Amino acid sequence: MHRRIFTLTAVAAFFSLIAGIASAQAKWDLASAYPATNFHSENLVQFANDVDKATGGKLKITVHSNASLFKAPEIKRAVQGGQAQAGEIIFANFQNEWQIYGADGLPFLADSYDDSNKLYKAQKPLIEKKLAEQGMVLLYAVAWPPQGIYTKKPLNSAADLKGVKWRAYSPSTSRIAELVGAQPVTVQAAELSQAIATGVVEATMTSGATGVDSKLFEHLKYYYDMQAWLPKNALLVNQKAFAALDKSTQDAVMKAAAEAQVRGLASSKRVNTESIEKLKANGVQVLAPTPQLKADMKKVGDTMLKEWLDKAGPEGKTLIDAFHKS
């Protein structure tokens, strides 16, 4: 009888130990919309590896790239609802939900890495507060390289874009199309290559990095280096999933996130230079915009900033004032 009690006690202890180990190890799915070879995706994988190492395997993060888990517009809601514990979004995609998300997609407002950083510092407290209300935590954000225009034909002015099928991926890229008389076609990064190959898209405004990722050089032979804006990707995590971690694991996540932000920015700058060289090597004419094209697009930017401020209200004015003062 005593032996039986001892055995039952031992079995109970064993299962309680196993349960303890299981509960101590957390697993997160991280949804991303970009190819595994993209610098943002590589940064996410490095972040996941850093967290694994720092926590001794207590938190395992699996990165699902190239929209394999959720498509780009679905990722934020998936994280908010806990379908994925973490996800990477591009802020500009969610401007219609809340105008502040779209500030870094406004043409010619912040058109350099330094200005992009200043804008983010002004944006960040507002975004953190909004995400907290929505049950999420912002881990880090990294800017894409500056945006330019890819086309099949040369551009002398914005008038040359009239009627052109223009790839849009956010409210601001759709609005640019409308203002220059192009036809906006909504296409996310994962489908861009196919859309251009089949003639669904004839022009797009995006970074050198996306141009290389999607092999735009196979069909679009002109790239105008507009330095128009630097939209940011951000890594979000579900608040409940984050709160379920012990303090040391939370600290490891935040430390890895801070390092990922610094590393991501350095990668963005490097990729910007490399992408331009790769475009040239693949037969793309990389050109500075003509004075007329630059003036036309600046006008588009001014119109869009005014429209954005009207929609964003006092919150938007506070953000832009803070950016200009910094």
C-alpha cells in the first residue's frame, strides 16, 4: 500500500514537473507579409533567434513570411484578436482606421532617414497609446528605404501618369494616383510581381528594396528616385500574450526589440544603396526626377498634407507641430 501511494505521488510529481515545463515555455506565431529574403523579414528572424537565446528557449517565435499566415491588411486584426501572437504591419496600410498611422506615408513630409526618425519620435507616443487601447504592444519600427516611381515609359511630368494603371497598397498611394490622374489598382507586396507581369499594374511608387524583391526590373525599366517618403514597418504583439510572459522573458523581448530597431535601420540604409545598384545591373535606368516632375509631385504632397490635417484634426496638428519643432 505504501509503495502504491509513493508511486502515485511520484507520478503526480512527474506530471506536475512536465506541466510546469510546458507552461514555462511559450510559443508565438509571428505573421509577416514580405518575402523571407526581404531585410525586414531577415530582421524578424534574427529577433526571434535573439529571444530564443536570451530566454534559454522559454519563448519560441516562429516567423511566417510572405503573407503565408495572414495577408498584409489582415495581420493587425489577427494580432489584436490573438489569432497570431505577433505580427509585422506597415503603418500606412491602416490610415483609414486612424489618420496618425498614415503620417509616414505622406509624400515629401519626411523624406530622409533623419526626418523619418524625427517623425517617428513624434508619432510613437500617440501610436503606443492607440495600440494599448486595442490590446497590443509596439515592439519596434523600421523605415523602408525612400520611395521612388517605377514606370514602363519615361516621365517628364505628372501628366505622363494620366490613365496609367498604378499599384496602390495604402490610402495615400491610392490618393496620389487620383491626384495625378492614374488608375489606382490595390495590390499587396506578395502579388506585385504577378500583377506587373500580367499588365494589371504599369507603374508603382515603392522602394528600391521592393523593386528588387518583386523583380520589377523584368518589366519596368525606369526608376525615378523621388526620395518621397519612408514608410515604416512595425512589429506588434498581442497584449495578453505579452502579459502572460514572466518578467525576465518580457525584458528579453524588449531588449531584442530595441536591438532589432537599430539593426533594421542600418539594414534599410545598406539595402537602399544595394538595391539601386541591383536595379542598374538589371537594366533599369535610375534617374533623378525632372524639375517639372518634382514640382508636380511636391504639389501632390502639399494637397495630401492639407487633406490629412483636415481628417486628423487636433491630434494631427500636434504631431506635425512636434515634427517641425524637432
